[in-house]
Amino acid sequence: MDQLQTDVASLTISANILWVLIAGFLVFFMQAGFALVETGFTQAKNVAHTMMMNMMVFCIGAVGYWICGFAFQFGAVNYTYPATAISAGQSSPTWAFSPVTLGAWGDSLSTGLRLGEQWGLIGLSGFFLQGVTLGAAGIFAFFIFQMVFMDTAATIPTGSGAERIKFVGFVLMGFWVSMFIYPIIGNWVWGGGWLANLGRTLGLGNGAVDFAGSGVVHMTGGAVGLAIALVLGPRLGRFNKDGTANAIPGHNIPMGILGTVILFFGWFGFNPGSALGIQGAFIDLVSLAAANTLMAGAAGGLSAMLYMWLISPVKKPDPALSVNGVLAGLVAITAPCAFVTPISAVIIGLIAGVLVCLATFALEKMQIDDPVGAVPVHFVNGVWGVLAVGIFAAANPDTAAWNGIDTAVTGLLYGGTTQIAAQFLEVISITAFAFGLSYAFFAVLKQMRLLRSDPEAEMAGLDLPEMGIPGYVTDLPGLAGLTPQAGLVQPAATVLSPTASK
Amino acid sequence: MQLALIENSESDNHLIPFYLRIEVAALSPDLQTPFFIPIRYQHFRDRSIYRVEICGIPLEARTAADLVPRIEKIIPSLLRGARLPSYIFIARHSRRIYPVYTFGSEVIAAITGGPLFRHIELAKVREYLADYLYQTGELWPPPTHDRLHVRGVDRLTLGLIRPVFYLKKRAQFATDNEFWAPVFPEVDGSGLYTYAASAKRAAPNNQGQEVLQLRSMVAQALIADHRLSQGDDLRTDRLMPDLWLQLRTHLIDCSAQFSSPRLELKLYQADQTLIAMEYRRDEDRYSLYFGRDVEDLRFRAATDLLRRGLIPHPEALNCQETTVEPAPMPS
């Protein structure tokens, strides 16, 4: 009988690890989606540069995260607070933040910097994955899963800086996000840090709750994107002297839409995978998260399309904003996906779709150039997703004991009055930390001439000056100056060289 | 796309020996097709040259047949969204050209690897495009200050058409708007049109009075759009001589003129409005200023002439009486 129990427990952990690995691989594939979306919605002359950023951000981020990112984020994840928990009368006094679904982790990853017992600031063990035994399958699976999450956050700003960022600036940004910005915020919310403990320290609901990272991943990436867009300034010709904006159309709408579908698919690893298990009650979270992800993404796309078609001055079902509506819905449901009902998921998605349109217009008014809409999608809807937990969380019993608080996560609409405060604190702290520090970092890079490409390179396209090869090769050199392909979405070659009669 | 050379059987066939008939199936239904492109012939220093101009792009060859494959390549490169250009901007100094397309009520200029400049008013598109070209160094910046001239594209021959006049309003203070709109004849010659205040404004032919009718229509639209405070701020610039001659028959000569050492502006009256006419000798065009009384008109004209450096100070423009001349009959 004991053997049977042991075998079942082992199988349970194996199944959970397998699920986390599969989910991680799905999230990894999202990188293809990001690459296609960003490249499709930017110009043909920058296609090699944009694609390279989306590939290399993974390589840069993976190494950076392995060096210190994982350690900063989860180096103290096994640290427990039994005394505090007991004094609070909780039934789970040995609560730790390590994913119990993935097996026992021993004493590894339990060192960090904190103020007192509860206010964790940063993890300090696990640098280069040192100290982890080679048989710790759960930790390695967890590392992969978290690394691809970090990669998502690091990819987002490349869209905001697209078409005018120097490649060297991008490389430094990749290390900046993967080694410092993302891991530290991740520590606060998922690594047992001070935001996660707000329930125990200040009595704010279950502390900051962010199931799959509307805040940790998307807000962080969006805030860094906003900082880089502001420091870089707009692309040449993006805004007129009178403040109006000129469209700089993407060169391949099918590429952008295909990328969105890939992202949507990958999101089923992103959100359901964040349950970090599939056995027992975890399958409930997985299925609920999957259904809510599907509905919010669909609702976001629908509301953005209808808003552009019926309400906005454009009066067309704009493909770019419909795409961003889908992504906005997905971003917004990322935090609350396991805590809310499907009806709430649809409402969250519908609002997200409109928010992304309004935010896009607002950015234009403020003359902030964000070529692929990373800020409206990821930052604005990341904020909305984090706050939505505090509003719509339906006291799902499977979420009891979240962050060491015995009660389930409960939002305003279900009688939970303090959860929203924890969510607000998450929004404020992520914004201040990610945006503030990144703005300063990019300002320094700009001063060192490492950030913005030369105007000549920007006009010619970054492919040749920065990458050394064009993204597309035409076999009609004689018509190179004259042969744009028809269609409004395709920027047209217009400069001819005649001696026209006046 | 089908192209065919057709011999010209008219009396001008020594100048235009052929027409090139072009039928483009892919064009939008609102565009007249087929096109008939005149192929001009020149004999110069023992050389025969055939020339053609497609939307401002000049081509030449030894034989008319040699032009055909070149035109066959040019036309697709000019197509955008199943349309050919409605207008062409031409840089004054560099002579580079920038096609402009009309989609519904919007005009759009697109730059390879650059922004899409779109607005209901051509003037705005020109302003946005020029700013971009200054920024990128493609247009010479001040003091050389290259400019973009506008031409219409003839819907039958794909040749360039000069605007018959412009409606213009200068900014009068720091935050004031400028306004500028070229006026073209309708494709069927039934009247004049321009785009202003987000709509097409058209006036049917009326023996020259359509000039003032269109100006008045645009002024009212701009006032309603809060872009113009007084209708007289909008003036008629560079009016074609034939239109001026027609219009003049409807104006009352005031037997007065504004004069300065370098120029004279004759005064006319139309209803309650006073008009000062400046003949622009270098272009053989006529510019009209409008005012409610002599001093108001003098001030408006002097302000513009001062800006153009034609008078040293506003008081240099004086009002003088003249003898009445009979109005010429329109040709």
C-alpha cells in the first residue's frame, strides 16, 4: 500500500512537471508570434532588424536570466514564515512560495534580502542555477517555464522601440530586463516578496495576486516599452507640426495576423500552465484558465473591431487594432484567469478591446510613437488585468490559501473589499520601478549614443546599416526605386526622378 | 494591361503622330479608362525623338514603339490600391515628384519606407509631406527653401494640369492657421472644385463668377470650421488669365488703384466687396485681395506684399484714383 502511495505521488509530480514543461514549450513558441506581429506591423526596410531582435532577445534573456535573473526572482522562494503564520491563526503555518506541485525542493532557493520577516525584496541564491541538484526535475522545469515568461516581458519593449533603436541598445535592454527589472518584480509577486505578503502584513486580501502575469510580465514589459518609446522619441515623419499623426503602415498584415493566432495558441500555455500542476484541484484551475483565456481573447478582438468599425473616426474594422484587441483581451485575463467566472472573463475582454483603442489614440495625442502598440496592449491592459482580479475574483475555492491566506481570492463584486488595494499596490509599484528605472537607464544609453539610430539609417531602413543584409531581396534591381506593390497597406515608392514640366 | 499605338489622323499629327491607348483592367471603376496618351514628336539636330509624359514622368525614345514597353513598366509602379495619382507634387528645385492618390474623400501621399500622409485637404498633405522632406533633407531647407508645387493629373491623357487658381489664407498671428487649396477644373469641364474643410467644394461654370462663388463657399466652410474669422481673409491667388478675363466682365471698376514704386493693384467691386487685383507678370497670373472698404483692403494687400518683400512698409502702398477703362470681352 505504501509503495502504491509512493508511486501515485511520484506519478502526480511527474504529471505536473510534464504539464509545466509542455506549457513552457507553448509559451516558448509565442516568441514566433511576437516576431511575426512586430515584423508584420513594421516596414519592410526593417524586417531583418525586427526579426533579429525577436530571436536574439531570447538568447540574451535566457543567458541573463540564468546568470542572475532566476536567482533574484526565486532565490528566496523556499523561505517560509511559520511564526507569522501561526500567530495569524492560519491552518497552513508552513506555507512556502515554492510550487509544491513540482516536488520537494529541499533547502535550495531559500536565501534572500528582506526587511524583517515579511518584506522580501530580492532572492539571493541559485545564481547560474548553482546549488540545484541535477535530479531536481521540478526546479529545472520551473526554471524553463519562468525563463520563457521573462522572455515575453523582454520582448514587449522591442515593439515600442522598433524601427529606430540601435541594435546595441536593444542588446543592453535585453540584459537589463532579463537580469534586473523583470526578476525583481517577479520576486515581489511570485517569489515570496513583499507584494505577495500584503495579505499577511497589511491584511489586504490574499496579497497581490497575479495568476499568470498581467502585472509581472505584461505591465513590466509595457512599462519598459513606454520608457524606451519616450526616450527614443518618434520615428521620422510620425507626427506633424500641428500634432497630428501620420500612419506608418506595416508591410505585411497577414504576417501580423498569423503572429496573433500563434500568440493566442501559446497563451494556452501561458495562463493554464501557470497553475504549475494538473493533478487534483489544479486541473480545475487549468481548465477554468483555458476557458477564460479563450473567451477574453475573443471578446477583446470583437470589441476592438466593433469600436473601430462603429465608433472611432476610422469607421473600418481596422486589422491592426483588431489584432491588438485580441492581445489586449489575452493580456487582461492573464492575471484573473483562474479567479473569475467566464462571464467576467468576457466583460474583462470586452473592456480590454476598447481600452486598447482609446489608449492608442491617447498615445497619438501625446505624440508618443509606439509602432506596434505595445504600451496600449501590454501596459494599459496589464493594469486593467491586475485590477480586474480585485473586482471580479469570485472566491473560487480552489484558490484558498493563495499567498498563505486561508480564504479564497475575492474581489469587490463578491464581497472582498481589500483585495483591490493589494492590486493597486502591485500596479503602482511595478509602474514606478519598471518605468522609473528603465527611463533613467535608457536616458543614459541615449546620452552615450547607444540607443537611437542615425536619421540616415532610419530613413534607409535598419536592415543594411545595422544587420548588413536586407530582409527581402528584390530580383528587379532596375525597378527598385519604382516598384512598390499596390495597396494602401504597402508604403509606396513615390519618389521618381523626372524633369517634369512645370 | 493592354497598350496600343494609334496613329493620329487629326491636323496636329506632325506634333502628335501617335496616341497610346492604355486599358488597365485592374483600375478602380471611378477612373476613366482607356487612357489616350499623346506621343509627341520632335526633330532636333538630325535626331527624331518621341516623347511622352505619364503623371509627370517624362520618357523619350527613338521610335514611338520603343516607348511602349517603358510605359508598360511605369504604369504598374504608379498604381496604388487600384488607382493612379490624382495629383502630383513637384519639388521646385530638385524636380522630384511625389504622386498623391485620392481614396474616397481623402488624399494620400505615401513615401517608400516612410509615413503615409493622408488628409481630406490636399494642402494639409502637402504641408505634412514637405515637413517630412525637410526633416529628411530631401527638400532643401531654408534659406534655399525648396517647395512643393501641385499639379492635377488629367484623367484622359495622364498629363499634368496646372491649378486654375489657389485659395489662400496666410497666418496672421502666431497660433493662426494657414490655408491653401489648389482649384482644378472638373474632369468634364463643367465647373471648378477644390477640397476644403473636409469636403469637396464645387461651383459650376458661370462665366467666370464661379471663381467668387467657390471662394465664398470655401470661406463659409472655413468659418464654420473655426479656421477663418473673416471671409475676406481668404484670397484668390494666381488666377489663370482666361478666368480673370471672364470674371472681370462682372466686376465694377472703381477707378482707383493701390500703387507703390514697384507695382499697381487695380480696384474693383463685386456686390459689397472690394477687390484689389495684382497682375503677377512673371507667371502671367492674377491674384485678388478682398476687403470691406478701401482701408481694410489696403491693409490686407499691404500685409501680403510686405511679407513678399515687394514693399518696404505697409504705408508704401497708396490708394490713387485712375481713369476708367472699358472691361474687355472674354475670349
